[in-house]
Amino acid sequence: MHDQREPSPSQSLFWPVVWAVTLHVLMFAMLFVSFASTPELPPARPVIQATLYKLQSQSQATTQTNQKIAGEAKKNSAPVYETEQLEQKKAEQEKVAAKAAEQKKAQEAQKAAEAAKKADADKKAEEQKKLADVAKKKAADEAAKKKSAEDTKKKAADDAKKKAAAEAAKKKAADDAKKKAAEAAQRKAVEDKKAAALAELLSDDVGRQHTVADTFGDQVAGSLDDLIRIRASAGWARPPGANSSMEVVLQINMLPDGTITNVNIARSSGNAPFDNSAVAAVKNIGRLVEMQELSPSEFNPYRSFKMTFTPEDLAL
């Protein structure tokens, strides 16, 4: 019979150690692959749990080897955790930056929209202002045109009215001149007739004088009054306001040679300027030489007598 040898202590621990190391390597590999494939998982500190099966034949050396391997695994997992933390922090920072960029872009877009809206509103306001200015200018032009037309029409009407008034005044003046000439001619004819009668009366033929006196009677006396009026009108100045309704009675004193010695107002016309002008006109006669041809009895009524004067009497 062959003798059976018992294994040595080093040989009895070899295979358990190999199996333990292999088991730990596989666990580290699986852990690494798990971290690499799921980077988005929330950060968590990996805890590696290893179950060590104590073999009955495991010695103190195996325990130390296992502790050493666990320490190395822990040491290797620390950088992985820090890297994941940095990447997660970087990703969060990128998200915050992207969100801030989007907000900034949105704010800029909003500002651009508001600026465009304001520019459009300003443009519309400017266009409305231009339209209002154009309408205002048009209204002003129309008002000015209308006023000019009204002024032209008014001027034409005024000119026509002035022309008509001038023609009417011209016609009236012509009519007045014609009427005055006719009246003057008529008065002249009457005066010529009276003067002829007076000449006959004052002729040297006494018999003829009596015949004329008998024939004309009061007409001769009236002719002497008319002669006085004719001579007085030559020096009469018509005062302002004299009209046909006025009538003044003068008291006249005369010498036989025809000299007028005194003239007084016997009854006033109520208008002092006309009364005074009549007195002055009679005084300006001075002397009527025709009175020298009268007999004392014929002249006697003219020593002091009254005569009535009107503006028409003195306007001969």
C-alpha cells in the first residue's frame, strides 16, 4: 500500500484565494459597466457589498487579502463618483444656461415685437397727422377762395351801386340845371316886362306916365319891389340851412334920391343867419337912382316901407 500524503497548508488555501479574487474582479467589472451605461441615474454613492464565504479552511492571510481588495475597490470608486457629480453639475449648468438663453431670446423677441408695434403706431399717427394737415390746408384754401369770391362780388356790387348813384346824381344835376335855367329865363322875361313898364312909367312924358299908371296900377309898384329884390340878390350870400320855408319881413327907410338909409327886421324868419343875410343884401344896394324919377306923391310910400324876402327872392 502506498502511503497517502496530506496537502500542505499553502496548497489547501490556493484555490479558495483564486476563487475569491475571481469573484471580486467579476463584481468590479459588472459595477463599472452598470455605471457607464446609466449616466443619468441620480447620484448615489455605490456601496459594494461582497459576501465572503468563509471556508473552513480560510486562514488569516485570506481575510487580509479580501480586505485589501475591498479597499482598492473603494478607492477606485471614489473618482467615478466625483466624475459623475461634475458631469451632473455641468449638465444642470448647461440646462440653466439654455433656459436663460431661451428667456433672453424670448425677451428680445418681445422687445422687437413691441418696437415694431410702436413703429407701426407712430407711422399711422404720422399718416393721420399728414392727412389732417392736408384737410386743414384744403379747408383754409377753400375758405380763402370763398372769401375772395365774396369780396369780388361785393366790390362789383359796390362799384355798380356807386356808378348808379353817380349817374343818378349826374342826371339830377342836369335836371336841376335845366329847371334852374328855365326858371331863370322865365324870371328874366317877367323882369324884362316889368322893367319896360317901369321905364315907361319913369319917362319924361307926363301924359304917358299917367296913362301907364292908370293901365298898370299896382303892377308898377310891384315892379319897383321886384327891382329892389333884383338889386338885393346881386349882393346876397346864401347862408347854410336856408330853405324855401323861411320868410323875413324887413322895414326899409329911403331918401327921395333912392338912398337906403336904414334896414331893420320887422318879423324874423326864425333863422338868424338868413335874417342877417337879407338885411345885408338890401343895405348893399346903396341907392336906387330910378327913384329920382318919381314924383313926391309917387315916392312917398317908399320913404319907409316893408318888404318880405325869401331865399328864392334873393336867389335871382
